Amino acid sequence: MTRFIRVSLVSAVGAFSLACNDQPTESVPPVIASATTLPTEAVPGWQLADTAKVILLDDAGQPVSGVEVTWSVREGGGSVTPVNTVTDAAGVSAAVWTLGPVAGVNQLRASTILG
């Protein structure tokens, strides 16, 4: 009997900017969203056939390039390669996700800090 894993991708962005008086001020953070459709279930230990992709967009909906994205496995074990990527001209960043060895929830996170 084959057991399956539930798969999900989460994302987070942190942002701040400096004003003229060097005091941190809030800015409208870019949006990071999934740019790929991952299966909702998969076999434990498998490398997903499609790479995990996110897209970084500014508040006007335009792609943000040249931003480092950090990938981390949040739940279920497994691995992601590479751990750090950079958004391309279309604002897209991608990594290869290998699921954990045990049936259950697996979660991958893509995050970036802009400043």
C-alpha cells in the first residue's frame, strides 16, 4: 500500500525602508506568491517533478528582480536545493524540493527580507 504526503508551499516577505532621518519606516512590501502548481499529494521521499517557484511582485504588480529568496523545509523533513536563489527578470525564483521520508504533511517556505 502506497502512503501519500500532503504538500504545501508558504511564502513570507519582510520589508522596511529608511527615511531621511535614518528611522525605519513602513513601506508597502512586495508580494511573494506561488508561481507553480505543486501536487497536493505525493509519495514520501520523492523529488517533485516540477520545481517549486515563487514570483515577487511590487505594489503595482510589476516583477521584482535581483532579490534573494531563502528556501526552507518547514515541516515533514526532506530537502530543498538550492537553499538561496535570486529572482530573475520576471521576478521568479525556483528550487527543487525532495519530500520527507514519512507520510504526513510536508511544507516548504520561500522567504525574503528587503531593506
